[in-house]
Amino acid sequence: MAQSVGKQQPKPHLREEWVGRVYTFLCILFLLLTIFSMVYFVASKGLSTFIINKVNLAGFLTGLKWSPDSEPPLFGALPFLIGSFSTSILAAVIAAPLGFCAAVFMTQIMPKFGRKIMQPVIELLAGIPSVVYGFVGLSVIVPLFRDIFPGQGIGIAAGAVVLSIMILPTITTIATDALASLPAGLKEGSYALGATRWQTIYRIVLPTTMPALLTGIVLGIARAFGEALAVQMVIGNSPHIPRSLFESTSTLTSAITLSMGNTVMGSIQNNALWSLALLLMIMTFVFVFIVRMLERRSKL
Amino acid sequence: MQDIGLSAHKLSVHYGEKAAVKNVSLDFADRQVTALIGPSGCGKSTFLRSLNRMNDLIPGARVTGDIWIGGENINSPQTDVVLLRQKIGMVWQRPNPFHKSIYENIAFGPRYHGIRDKKKLDEIVEQSLRRAALWEETKDRLHNSALALSGGQQQRLCIARSIAVKPSIILMDEPASALDPVSTAKIEELIAELKQDYCIVIVTHNMYQAARISQKTAFFMLGEVEEYDDTDKIFTNPQKISTSDYITGRFG
């Protein structure tokens, strides 16, 4: 009898195994499907600007003028590209040294205080909604810049400052984890040769963890690149290439959020916004690719 | 009696309330290998680490007593730890090469002690590698990553790195216990070679190794030195039962 039972129905643990497999497989399938359809949707919409509406791709990427309502409509996305790149890179330039120093402090100089108090506080920054950042930027940073520098205070500089605070947790957390997972004995080896703490940090700790630190920066830039709301609130939103850091301009994201509600689905104006979204998505892929390359290098 | 390279006098190490090393007084002769043996947790590694003030780095560790090198007590707050560690090299159980080229690993220490001249650095690198019996294997790839070397080579690199700052004393904490027998033999050969110029203190769990390479042996137990004598005597005619028990493998 025992034999016939074994043959007729699978043993309970094997059934569990099977259920688990099917369940994880379905989850993965769902995930892949979502990602694939999103990419497909954005790409088909974004490309139709060039295929259906016959907008020149080179003109789109290098054109200086964005006026979808003029006759004929002009779609030059270069000001947005410049706006996006300059704000996110400037934000990383501001945030990276701060994040590194915070990470060095939290892991090398005051580990107890750092990991128990400072790290949670910095990670808290990541949980603040972006509208709050934008609001603070608008009511603190913009007036401050207006008083100090010529212009309205809005622009790339204000956007970069707001973004730098937003990406600080990303950079700091990744840097902290990298520094904390430094191979044991490396620091001691350096101290034993008579190096001071600063020399050890500067010559051994930082170079050894450099790929991870760069990963943090790239992820930070990626986040800044995709951030819309906070930037939109402080950047001014005029589609021109600014002549200074304190002049109104736009980014890819702020251009999309600003005009999204004012276009009709399927119209050339709407499709052009999708093309901006496609550009954003491609850039994000590039950033992810760079991170992958850095990670591979760090394993050597 | 030989010259004394390093001498500990009533040295105690406390971690918080717990005493890891109690009142240890030992003299280490110059140009000789002294082995520290004893069961795990007996305080021999802690003792070794306090000799070049590495315990300074551990929060809550307190080292009391004197450590004398050539008439200077180095266990005092006035001691320049950076200069001290130049005089005392250290090698660990696990090779810990920096994530740099072979050349840069060796040049790291000398650079920090003010040597910038490229020619001089080249010379130091070659000398140190030759001294550590690693030159022949690495001379054609000095600028390759040190991490590409085998474990035994990495350990010899670490020894070369510590001699590059021209110490007079080398501390070794189980330098061969993570290595295969062939690499171990090479390290032991190297220690025998280095003994002619340095005062070497080595912690080891391997009785045979202690017997092979050291001239003096100190047996540690529960943070105290049970017995300290010529290695021959410790291994053939130990004075204490605990020593003989340990050496013959009855505990530990």
C-alpha cells in the first residue's frame, strides 16, 4: 500500500517544492512582463514622433528651440538635455565629497556614533518626499541665491543644490557599506608600516573602495537625472539654454511634467514628450550599465 | 648573553575589565627567533600586538607596563607611534597586500617616511623583494596587481613590505598558518635567513614550526608566561607539567 501511495501522489515535500517553483516563476514572469511592456510602450510612443510625425532625430537631439505650439512646431530637446546633465552632475559634485566624508567619519573615525545615530539620520533624508525638498528649495535656496547672485535665484544652481541633498543618502549609504566591508587587515597593515590614520584613509581605504564609491556617485546621478518634481519647482522651466547657473531653464523631467496635462494623446506635442521620456529611459539604462561595469571591475 | 632587541617588563593588557595578558616580562634577543606558543586565547597574539602598539587601535584596550627598545620605553604616551612602527615590522596570519601593484605595496612604507626619489625607491623595492626571496618570481611583473600573487607569495610580499621601512624587529602572528606546506617551508626558510639581521618574535600554533625555526620559546597560558627558555630545552626537557602537556598534545 505504501508503494501505491508513493506512486499515485507526489510526496508532500516534493509538492511544496513544485508549488514554490511555480510561484517564483510566475512572479518573475509578471516582473519581466511589466518591465518589457513599459519599455515597449515608452519606446513605441517615443519613436512615433520620428516615424509617424517625421520629426528629424538629429534636429530633435541638437535643436535649440522647443516650441510645440508654433507653426511649424519646433522640437529641439538640447536645452533639456543640457539642463538635466548639468543639474545632476553638479549635484553629484556637491554631494560626493560630503557623502564620502560622512562615510569616512561614520566608519573610520567614530564608528559607534556614526552607525548608530548618523547613518539612520542620513537614511531618513531618503524618505522625505521630493515635494518637500522642492518646497524648501523654493522658499530657502531660491531667495538666498536671488540675494547673492544676479538673476531670479531659480535655475541650474538651485536645482543642483536641492538635488545634492536628495542624493546624499544614496552616495553616503553606498560609501559607508563599501568602507565597512573593507578586507580585514588592510588598515592594520598600513598602520603597522607607520602610516598615520589620515594617510591610511587617503592612500589605502579610499583607493581600495573606489569602484564602490563611483557606483554610489553614478546611482546618485541617475536618481538626480530622473527626479522631476523638486527640480521643476526651483529651476524656472523656460526651455532655453541658460547663460548662467542662475537663469531659468528646464530639464527633461520638468519639461514632461509641466506640459503633460496640456497635450492630447496621439498628437505630435504628446508624442514629443514621450520622446523625452524615451531619452530619459535610455540615459537611465546607460547609468545602470556603468554601475555594472564598475562592479565588475571592483571584483578583480 | 646576546644583545637584547626588545624587552617587555611587567606588561599587562586589559580589554575593559578582563585581563588578557598579565604581568608578562620577556627579553627578546637580537638576531634570533623567539617563538610564542600556547593554547588559543592564552594572550600570545594580544601580547605580540601590544609590542608595536597595535592595541592602541582597539577601543577599550589598555596596555600597562614597559616595553624597552634600546633604552627607550615605547609604551608611553610621548612615544611617536609612527616612528615606532617604522622600527617594528609586523606580519599577520592572513596576507594583507594592499590593492595595488607589487611595486606600490613595497614603496608604500618608504614613501611615507619621506623617500620620494624614484631611483632610491626602485632600489628599496628590489632589495626588499630579494630579501624576501620574491624578486626572481616578480621582477618581470612589478607593476601587476599584488592580488594576482599566490597566498604564499602574498605573504612573502607582506614580509618584504615590512622590511622595506628598515625595521630592527619583526613581529609575526602565525605567518604560515594560512598557507600550504610548500609555501610554509619557504616562509620558514625566509625567517631563518632574516634572523641574521633582525630580532624576530613569532606566534605559532605549530609546535614543529616553533621547534624548527626558533632559538627561544615562551609558553603562554591564561595570559601568563608559564615557561621561557631555549627552544631545545622547552621541547626536550620542559620544567613544568603544563608545558610538557601542551607540547605533547595532551591539551590545547
